Amino acid sequence: MGRIMVRRQVTRVSVGGRSASRSDVLAAEEPLEIRVGGRQLAVTMRTPGHDVELAAGFLVSEGVVAHAGDVAAARHCAGIDGENTYNVLDVTLGPGIAAPAPELSRSLYTTSSCGVCGKASIEAVETVSHFDVAGDPATLDLAALVGYPDLLRAEQSVFDKTGGLHAAALFAPDGSLVVAREDVGRHNAVDKVIGHALLAGLLPLRGHTLVVSSRASFELVQKATMAGIPIFAAVSAPSSLAADLAEDRGITLVGFLRGESLVVYAHGERLVDSTAPALVAAP
């Protein structure tokens, strides 16, 4: 089972006084300190596993890297007590890639639920992307899009056992699943997906679709922007800032993607209904 899941003895209680003790499985949550060139950049609470992808995706989101060669190496190293707990990851940038500016360093740890907590200033959140997402001419058939949540759900093996993880998946222009990842933090799941794509040399992700099992927040739309992803779909609702950012950056934003229906919040012109040739009207 490793460190992805942890067993714990619990008591199940029902109204009327009935109770029973049993073993339960919880999703593991541990800190990961991300360093670049030996200098601490951030600490995030995450589900252990795919840590290099997580760090790489985080650096994409921060505007530090944009291509596979920008990350030369990454290794787990010892913490301040000298013991290697595999909770500290040091990234070496490729030749010519500038180290993160000091103001990017997060003074507080990043929680499992918030991808922007601890930023030095709110202005630093709106990082400039290396890629032109608005100019991506991608289109996507609604019949394919409504099937993506089921494909993502089939990849959530740890969620099946714990019920406590978010998930994100990346789909190619032909509808095939590129990668899916789970994590206690929705922003971490997205970073792992984007990091996988970076290390595989796939950025910018023109024509691709990002699907998340959670709501669509500002920081997740920002991450899609930084990776060059033109279509972002969530099974739950977007926030107002997420919709505003998607509209401004040219991202097709879909929420409440459930069953055969969905809600379009920005740039619906990329969505095509094969049963009715006209493009979906933008809001």
C-alpha cells in the first residue's frame, strides 16, 4: 500500500447507539518541499508519488519552465535533520534557464486546497504564459467531451479505496487519454498532469483538454493557461474569477460536466455538436 494510502482504526457509529470498530483506508497527505538549485521555493501538502511531475508542473505554473529541456534533473534529498524522508525534492534547471525570482518564493506552505496561498502579492498570481492559448483553433465534439469524466473516473484507483482524492486528466486532440493523476490537492493533481506533459516534451498542449473532478478555480485556469491548454472542463462549478480569467485568456471553460449535459462559461465557440453542425454559442 506504501505511502499513498494509510490504514487507521475507526469507529462507525449509527443513530440508535450502534457502533462497530473497523480498519479504514485514508489517502496519505505529506509535505513536499520543492527546491530549485538547493534553494527552497515552496512547500505543498500532497499525496506522495509522481513528485518530479508535481514539481515540474508547479514550475510551469510559475512561469519558470516551459519545455522539457528546461528541467535537467530532480532528486529527493535529505531535509534539515539529515534524513531522506522523500519529502524534499531539489530541481536542477537546464542550461540558460534562469532561477525563480526571489519574489516567487512562497513564505507559507501551500495547503491541499489552495494553489496560490502564500504568494508574495496578488499581482504575482497572474503569471504571463509562454504560449498563445487564445489563438489555438482547436474544436471538440460534445459527444467526446461528455465521455471524458467516465474515462477519468476509471483511472481513480486510490479514490475507489479512500474516497478522499481529487483527480485530473489530459486528453489529446484525438480524444485519447494522455495521463491521469490523483492527489489530495486539486492543484497538485493538475500540476502532476502538466508536469508529465512537460517531461514528455508535449508543451504547449495545443488542442488538448484538461478535465478535473473538482470545481474550476482561478489557480487551475491559470495553470491551464501556462501549459497552453485551450479547453478546461470541470465536473463541478467554476468560481467567478476562474470564468473571468478564462474569458480574458481565451480558454474554453466548461462546468457541471455530468452525464449528457454541461454549462459553458467562456469561449464556447470551440465546442461542436456533431448532431447539429453549428458551433455552440458562447455565453
